[in-house]
Amino acid sequence: MLRFAVLGHLATTSGKFSLSDMPGGAGRMDILCRCVNASLFLSHGMRRDVEVYLVLLGPPDPPKTVLFPGKTVRYLSPDERSSGSLIQKALAQPVSEEFRETTPGVFVRRGGLPELLAEYPFVLLDESGTDIRTVSLLPDNYLLSDHLNLNAQEVAAVAGMPVFSVGPLALHADHTLTVLLNEHDRRAA
Amino acid sequence: MLRFAVLGHLATTSGKFSLSDMPGGAGRMDILCRCVNASLFLSHGMRRDVEVYLVLLGPPDPPKTVLFPGKTVRYLSPDERSSGSLIQKALAQPVSEEFRETTPGVFVRRGGLPELLAEYPFVLLDESGTDIRTVSLLPDNYLLSDHLNLNAQEVAAVAGMPVFSVGPLALHADHTLTVLLNEHDRRAA
């Protein structure tokens, strides 16, 4: 199983956002929607062996984590509005510390980065890291940020974590996941 | 200069589509919007050396080609609605056989695949092709299709064209462009 956790520093934690204004009013939720797409879609089907954790840290009620497991998710199409709509429905539900299913195969819980770091041995994706093509055994659990750098608290939380990059240029989060998955696909082939 | 041409077999050729229904009423225009994003965006800036040609073949007035040159495009954000809105404005203008600027740095003309093939030596991106990682000198001009296979007329038009693939699995068009650009980035670094 591959796991991706994406930090949405400004991403709203209320379900009352407009699907027509995800870059603005929803705190760059569009980035997280594209990460869901990049993680889960193949040309003819879904990546059943990938889970995406969206860590939503914006107002009014942070932190919340929305989970899209490729194995279970339903009613998901590749466009941004589709994943945005499932996120919206997840955020409209009450949350507890356990993941709760909000639409078929999509889940939400109260919690953010510390909870995830306690559960899986994440590595960090960042342009400063070791090139994934040079790594003999690729990790399974990857953390990456949206358009903002890690804040001081997050930097402290990831101290000592191995860092990997997907190439010479700094890419958008979703593009980074696409390139990373290509490397995994090639090694699995 | 890198050039990508994406065939939108069902993509509307009228500007009167809804930005909230691009997968449906606009004939999978969402795919073409994601190809614009994948082609032109870096984390901190635009790919000024890439041009994307969207070949729109759907009703009511095909063929039209919308051109996004990274060098000139303005008012473009990474979300699907942003490129969708610029496509909409391009399609609302009269067309001739010459490219005409419809919003700053975005252009439209009457024409489709035959015109492009007469202008640049395109290669085809398809999962059946030669792996780009094994190619000593990468081409500059790439043709790819949306979610549909090439039709009989298109197959005839590309007969004899070199074919390249980006990996072992069939990917969405935008993911294919992202992986391809990563290979170009690595060689240019």
C-alpha cells in the first residue's frame, strides 16, 4: 500500500464552501482535489493500492483529515469538482478521533499531522531531497505540502525524516505525486 | 520549444458551456483543462518554453484549436475553472484560419489535426510506444488523445509517426504530460 499525506495549510474545515471558488474561499482546496486525482486515477481504472490523506488545517475547525482510499472510494470522477464535492460532504459531518465514512469509501476524522506521523513511517517529498531514481528501495508513505512551506511546528515534527525529490525543479504537489507513481509503476512492472 | 497537441474528440466548440459541468455538457473539457495545467505550471512560475494546442472536435462548430503558449499566457491559474474560462472566451470569438488572440496570450483558430501535422513534426504519445527513458534525443512536438482512442481518420493521419510512452501503465493525458516534462527537466538540468 502506498500512502500520500498532503498538508492543506489554509484548506477550509467547513463543508460550506463553494465548488466554484475552491482556490479562493476554500483555501486552495483545488490543490488537494488535484492530489486526489493524481493519486488514484489510471487511464482505465483506479489505483486500488493507494490511500490519500488530506490534512485540512484552515478555519473554522482544524485539524481534520479526509481519507480517500483507492480501494473503497466510490462516486469519484477525475475533475476537481468531483473530489471537492466528496470533501464537502465529509466536512459537513460530525468528526471524532476515529475515521468515519461520510460517502461510500471516503472517511473523515479529527486530527492532523501528529496523528499520521504516529501511525506510519512517512518520508518527506521536497525538491531538496534525494532523487527517487537513485533510491534502491522506494518508501511506501509520503508526506508533502500544498503551495506553502512547512511552518515551524511542522518542520520540528518532520525533523530527521528522510527527504526525497522527484526531479530538478520544484513542482506542484499533484505533479510530484504523478512523477513518483510513475517511478513506482516502473519498478513494479 | 516543446509543443503538446491534445485531441478533444467530444470537446465543445461553442463558448456557451457551463464551467460547472465541463466533464458532461462541455464534452470532457476538464481533461483539456488539466492538460493546460500539467503543461504550463511549475511550483514557482510558468513553463515559458511550452505551447499547448487544444484540438476541439465536438459540436457545434468543429474543428477549432485553442493555443496556450506559456510565454504569453496571462490570467491563468492552476484550477480547471481558470483554463476553462479562457477556453470559453476563446470559443466565443469569431475564428479564421489564422490564430487570433482572444484573451491576453491565448489564441484560437479554425482547424484541427491536419493543420498541426503540416506545421510541426509531431510524435505520438501512447502506451504502446518506445519508453522515453530509453531515447537518446527526445522530440519536441507531442500529440496525444483525450480519453478516447484515435478514430480511423486520425489513425491514418498519424501512420508512420514515431510513438513514445512514458511508462508501463496507461495514464490520463495530463499525467502523461507531467511525466514527460519530468524527463525533459532532468535532461536539461
